[in-house]
Amino acid sequence: MTKKVVLYVLAIGFALYLVVPFYWIVNMSFMHEADAASVPPHFLPDNPTADNYVSFVNPSAKEALVGSNAVADTPFAVLNSLVVAFSTAVVNLVLGTFAAYSFSRLQFRGSQVLLIVYLLTRMVPGIAIIIPFYLVMRTLDLLDTYGALILSYTTFALPITIWILKDYFRTIPLELEDAARVDRCGWFRMMWTVFLPISAPGLVAAAIFSFMTAWNEFMFALFMTSTIASQTIPVIAANFATDVETQVTMMAAAGVLAVVPPLVLVLICQRLIVQGMAAGSVKG
């Protein structure tokens, strides 16, 4: 009985730890600036307002000065983040599928060593490689473009994508592929009509991981971009904290806009994510 009570208390505490910060920024995003700065704090807005969200579309002259035009740039930054994150997820799935299939189905010398090397590349701190990445992107004339971010984020996410898909692919019986070949399916047709549909949970789990990696990344986006043509939402959200004035309600509204797309995506795909991660971890 005592053990069960302790587990419930810990579960509730952990849930509050996750939910309360998000609730607080949502709550603050509907406040006026004076209410957000009041002491004691308001746990519910006294006079709720959607002006903070309207400002992203139609900022006032004062709001336009906040964070070097961060208010007006926020919708474009969200769009940039969506383009970069979805593109990163697609590229990772294409490359990761071919690599993971090879590791799961083909036996060749050094395969385990190669997998470990892939994983070890994720242990290198980003700050240690950001200057070489910057120089490469400058040489390729990709600075301040989607391409620089997509290539960088693909490098980060691909090793984990390969591991996730490799473990999931090993749970799929070889007999299904043999049956497809008996029906005269070529390899690409077999992959498209048989193997990949069965692998949907693993593919979704890997895609969500790649998407979140690209969506949340800040440091490389800060170094690689300089204009709203490619700046993502983490970079623009950081601009709200200025030396002149910090509008916490606008910052909270920008934070909500930054959280909503990945949150909705995860809620829609949560069943497939759980299936994909669980199958690979149990049978891989």
C-alpha cells in the first residue's frame, strides 16, 4: 500500500513538473503586461485578452520595435521551422530506411562496429563542430538557407533514426518478403507495398524524433541564419528578451506558438510512436 501511494505521489509530481510550465505560459499569453508582472501572480487572467496573438499579424508601432521586429517575424519563423523540420524528417526517413534495412537484413563484417561509430557521432558536443559546419556551409554558399539547417539536422538525427528503424525492421518476419518475391515483386515494389506499410509505427517514431530534433535546435540555427528568410522559431523567440524591454506576455505567446505544432503532431501520432519505440526496444 505504501509503495503504491509513493508511486502515485511521484507520478503526480512528475506530471505537474511537465504540465505546470506549459500551463503558465499559456496563462500568461492571455494576460496584459501589468497583470503578468503583478505580485502575487495571477493564476488565471483577470481580464483575458487575445491581443498578444493578434499582434503577430498586426503589431503596433511599439510592438514592432520589440526584439528587432521579432513580433512580426514570429509567423514566418514558425513557417520556416515547419519547412525545415518536415524536410529533415523526410530526408532522415529516406536515408535511414535504406541504411537500417541493410543493417537488419544483410550480414557483413564490421556492421556492429559501424553502428556503434554512428552512435558515437551523437556524443560529440555541437559546440565542437559548429565552426567546421559553418565553414563548410559558407563554402557551399548555403548560409542563411533552409539547406544549411536541413543538412546539419540530418547529420544529428540520422544515427538515431538508423538505430530506431534497424531494431524495428528486425521484428518484421522474413517470410513476408519471401512471399512477395514469390509473387514476382521486385525489391522496390516489395518495400513500397509490403515492407514499409508494416513498418509504419517505426517510421513514424523515427520521423517524430527527426522532426523534434530540427524543431527544437537553437545553436546551429543561430549561427547558420541571419535573416527571416530562414530563421526558425527558437532564434526569433530568443529575440524577445532585449536590453530595452522584455515583454513577457508576447514572449509567452510566442512560446505557445512554438509548442503547439509538435504537440499536436505527437498527440495525433502517439499510438504509432509507442508501438514503434516499444517494438524496437523489446525485440531489437
